[in-house]
Amino acid sequence: MSNKQQGSSRREFLQTTGRVAAATALAGVVVPRVHAAENNTIQIALIGCGGRGTGAAKNALSVTNAPIKMVAMADVFSHRLEASYNGLKPQFEDKIDVPEDRKFIGMDAYQKAMDCLKPGDIAMFTTPPAFRWVHFGYAIEKGLNVFMEKPTSVDGPSSRKMLKLADESVKRNLKVGVGLMCRHCKARKELFNRIKDNQLGEIMLIRAYRMSGPIVTCFSERKPADKAELPWQIENFHSFLWLSGGIFSDSLVHNVDEACWMKDAWPVKAEAIGGRHYRGNYIDQNFDSYAVEYTFADGTKFYLDGRYEAGCKSDHSTTVQGKKGIAVVSQAGHMPSKARMYRGQLVGDQNDKTTADNANLMWAWGDKEPNPYDLEWEDLVDAIVNDTPYNEVQRGTQASLVTAMGRMAAHTGQEITYDQMLNCEHEFGPDLDKLTLNSPSPLLALADGSYPVPQPGLLTKTEY
Ligand SMILES: NC(=O)c1ccc[n+]([C@@H]2O[C@H](COP(=O)([O-])OP(=O)(O)OC[C@H]3O[C@@H](n4cnc5c(N)ncnc54)[C@H](O)[C@@H]3O)[C@@H](O)[C@H]2O)c1
């Protein structure tokens, strides 16, 4: 059955069961879920059973717009898969049907997990982003809908691959969500509409910050002698550019995406600075601070700062300044956004109704913001059930590419244009579709156990 047919039969089935359920509810009888599930349950396979994978599985299994069930799991490490399974199973007892022979471990585990699905089901990609194009290519072959985490790509070559696959997946009518969940936030959506409605006036400047101490695995000390290189790098993937695009791409892609969304354009070039201040015994490839100046085609600037140093001021926000006023897109993280607009250029304290600035409040979403991590799943499943066009890969990859453009500008000390980034030939991890856990890593340690790092001004064509 084609994906389209699958979608329409599911839609018809759900409409029918919806009608039956409504009628039965009137009679005071509960329709058993097992009945509603027959053949029309959306099956999911979780590939990459870490923190986000487990969280995304919870969001997926909580959707209310279709019956859904997890039937397979895959990871390169059995302890990660088991921890995820043991965390999910008690919470979603009847929605998790993953016996031992549908738990797959290894570099080819992704194929085996997707082989358990039928066309129209959903494969979830929550591994480090290096493997996205490999996994996505296989999902397309199998006619599967997909949810994939951000970033979708880490460099020029992987972005080109993903854009090509995006086209192919659109042609095949696959529904694909990308984990830039802020795009599904109702408050930010209304803010975007108000900006489009010219309520803020012409946008003059956008600023975004992700300033924290060291997060996730962004700083690594030398590999312990008893660990094999490739699995150890995968475990510490934010430390290595080939796996994640570094902490810059991993953390800042959200700010880049929401900032460019509000501008309704992608920047054409970037200049940036950054450095490695307190490295101690850390040997990862990241800088610990970055400052990027993006330029849009009309000359508007977007300033983006990232800092991962302990003891400094924290900030996780995105702000848009227009001729008539200022808008908060994010105030302190992804949710709640606290989206709002003020006349003038001063942001008031939304929690303190007495501040003078609140007199200038033009609009605020208010207190109750639905969780965008849930909404992105409701939206994906809705598109599958109703067979409406739904594919976020091109946009997600453009956001990933623009993020990489800022990172490359900092790492090389050069101005990098969108086209240069897109056409850049430096492929951080070639042939990842052939990688096994015994392969040498695409990134080899130097004799002293450290790794090649960016050298702005010295290495100007490649990032390391
Ligand atoms: N949208 C968000 O807010 C958000 C939040 C956190 C993470 N993420 C994204 O989710 C992804 C995963 O991040 P995480 O924090 O869950 O990391 P994690 O290390 O907790 O989980 C990654 C999992 O993938 C497994 N894995 C690695 N390579 C694999 C492969 N080739 N095949 C199968 N499994 C493999 C790892 O063993 C691990 O269990 C990243 O792309 C990250 O940027 C998004």
C-alpha cells in the first residue's frame, strides 16, 4: 500500500472509529483501545535511545489524535537501550511492544528496527546528527514517515545530502518532522503573525544568546586507555565536529531557527569570533565562546552569542527589535517562550506588573503555553492521519546550514557566505553509511591524545 493510500485508509478508519467511539460513549461504553488499534495503529521505532530519544518517545506515545505503539528500538549501546526501555515501559505499558527480538544493537541496528515497520509508520532518529542522512535514506527506501532531531546536518556535504533526500521524501509524500519544536509553539506562531502584520515595524536587529556553563558532553578530557576510539567519541558526541557540528551547532540551531523564522529569511553571510579560554585538560574541538554577526540580504543584522564557561552570566533568549517596538521570542529557554511585544526598545518584566515598562506592553501570549515538544508530535500525526503535506527537512537543514555557517566563520576567522557553506567540500565524516563500531573514527587523535582544533586565520579553508 502506498503511503498516500495508507494515509487515507487511516483517515477513513479514524473517522469511522471516531464516529463509533462517539456513539458508544453516548451509550456509556468504553471502546477498548485494542479494537481501535487493529491494523491502523501507527507503529514507531526509536533509533537512538538516549535522553532526547526517550523524551521524544514519551511525546510520541502521548499523542491523542491516533492510536500509536512503539514496536522496535535501536542503539549502538545496549545499556542505553535498556535504560530507555525500562524508563518508558512502566509509563506506557500497553503502548510499548518491544520484545527482546525487536531490540537491536550496533551500527546496523537502525535498519533492523526500520525493517519492523510498515510503510506509513514512523521512524524516530535521535542519534547524534552525523547519522541523519544515512538513516533518512533508508527510511525513504522503506516508505516510512520520520521524526528526526535537530541538527539535520553538520557540514556542507551532509547538508547537500539532506536537501536531496528532502526532495525525494517530498516526492514520495512522506511526512517528516524535524525537532525544531519552537516552530510549533503557539505563542511564537502568534508573534510571527503579528510581526508579519507589521505591528513591530520593519525589523532592524535580532539578538540571540545561549550562555551557560559547560553543557552535555561539550568538554572532554583525554580518552581513557581502556575505551575504543569510535564508541568513546560517539558517547561524547558534542565534543567532536564530525558527530554533532560541535556544541555550537547542537545548542545554537534553535536560536538561529527562531530568529530567522521571525525575519522570514535566511542570512546570506556570517562573520564571527570565538576562542578557547580555559582548556585545562580538555581536548575536544569546541571553542568555549562564540560571537556571530549574521547579515540578511537587506542588510539587517542578527547577532548570536554562545558561551559555555562556568561562572559567567547565563542567558538563553532571542529578541527582535523593530522600528516600532521590541519582541521577546524566547526569554529563558525553549518553553515557556514568554513571547510578547513592547512599544519602544525596552523589555519589561512580565512577572512584575508594576514596572513602568509594562505600560508599553503591546501584546503578550500570557501564562498557559502548550508544550511544543508535544505539539510537534500532534502536528506530525495529524498530517499522517489526514494525509496533508508535511515535511520539515528542507527548512530544518537550512537552519542547520546557517548555524554551520556561523560556526565556520568563527573557526576559520573568515567571512562565510550561505553559498560557500552549502558548497563547502570539507566532509567531516565521509562514508558514514559504511561505518562499523570497529572502524577507525573519521577523526583520529594526535600523538598526545588531543584532537585537531580550529585555528582562525591559520586554517582558513577548513575548520580543522
Ligand atoms: N530538540 C531539543 O530540544 C533537543 C534536546 C536534546 C537533544 N536534542 C538532539 O537529539 C539528538 C540526541 O541527543 P541526546 O541528548 O539524546 O544524546 P544522547 O547521547 O543522550 O543520546 C543519543 C543516543 O544515540 C545512540 N547512538 C549514537 N549513534 C548511534 C547510531 N549510529 N545508531 C543508533 N544509536 C546511536 C547513543 O548510544 C545514545 O543512546 C541530538 O541531535 C541532539 O541535538 C534535541
